[in-house]
Amino acid sequence: MRTKIIAGNWKMNKTLSESITLASGIVNGLNNINTKAEVIICPPFTSLETVNSLIKNSKVKLGAQNMHFEDHGAFTGEISAAMLKSVGCEFVILGHSERRHIFMEPDEMINKKIKKALGSNLKPVFCIGETLEERESNSTFKVLETQVRNGLANVTGSELLNIIIAYEPVWAIGTGKTATPEQAQEVHQFLRNLISQMFSEESSKIVRILYGGSVKPSNAESLLSKEDIDGALVGGACLQAESFLQIISVVN
Ligand code: 13P
């Protein structure tokens, strides 16, 4: 049985004081709900250290939203793996579609980041997803396969066990349009088969594959009931403790 994960990507939202309010709301709310979910929150860099101290005695785990692949040096504005570790991060989101499309991160760079994260004891939440154009031209599987093969190049079978994959169709992110549970399941099954081919059947049964893209309390249950959907990477609905907790409580 794969433990389901509910992860919140706060994106570029929440000042320090707003982060304190949200993280505290999540920690307190979790005391009142029954859930089997593994809960991860990914605040902006400026809130990581403070949020880490707030979640210390809770089941909430900490992740960052990005990092650079070099250890240190003249990379103005960038953050290293060691810096993330030093403020308590266990996870890091890599290859998010906003990084790919707005900041032009290519697969090769995402692969370097994944390798660096793994070598630094950070667990990558590796995001992939097709655009609307790609889906409409029937190239969804081809695009995803390329992203997975390039992103996971030179990753070993044992390293794979520390990676969480997140399928986030670009057309469903922040649009209110969600993939249907059937559309998502079809892709997740494809991804699990691909992992089986690239690594082993055993690894493909263990690796967690999350769905992301307009996940809300109203659609979480139907998505999470699908066999190959091991959780959710939530954007908009994780910015209020109440809606995030409602999604978490679906996993029981
Ligand atoms: P939304 O839930 O706002 O669509 O964002 C999804 C996402 O990009 C999470 O990483």
C-alpha cells in the first residue's frame, strides 16, 4: 500500500506573518481530523525557517519550491540544496510547469537539480505535464515520456524511491479546469508502466504519483479514489487552512 500524500505548493504567496497564520491553522486543524495522509507544505523561501519551527511537533513536513543545482557561488538570487536542508526542508519541488514555461527551465537543468537534490538528502517532487496544445494534438504520452526520461536520466533504482512524481497538466493549473479522474488515471497508469520499463516493476509499485491541477475539496475524493493516483499537489486550495484540511481529510 502506498501512503497517500497531500502536498501544498504555496507558490509566490504569503508574507512571513501570513505564513505563520496558515501553517498554524494547518497544524491546529490536523489535530481535529482523522487522516492517513502524509502532509507536505511548500512555503516561499522567506518563510521556510519560521514555518519549520511551527511544524516541529506535528505530522506536517516541509518542502521548498525550487533550488539551484550548484553547491554555491555567483548565482545571484538562487538557493542551494544545503541552504534548504539548513532550514529543515525534506522535500523540494522541481520541474514545476511554471519553472519550465515562465523561467524556461529545460529538462537537462531539471535533471541536474534532481541529481543534486538526491545527493543532498532532499526528496524531489518531480513535476511533469503537457500543455493544452500538446493534449489536443495527441502528444500527451510522448511529451510526458520525454520529460520523465530526461528528468530521471542517470537516476538509480534506489534513488527513485526518494522521488515523488507529480503529474500536473498545464491546462489544469490555476484554471479551475481539472482533469477528469479517468483522464488522470489513464496518465498515471501510463507513468507507472513507464517507470516499470525504466527501472523495475517493483519500483513502479512503490513510487508515488500525485495529481495536480485545480484540486479542490469538491473534486479531491473522486481523483484520489483512482488506483494509480497517490495523492495531490495542491495550489490555490492550499492557501486557506480550511480548504487544504478538507482535501487532507479525504484520505482516511
Ligand atoms: P492549482 O491547484 O492552483 O491549479 O495549482 C496546481 C499546482 O500548480 C500545484 O503545484
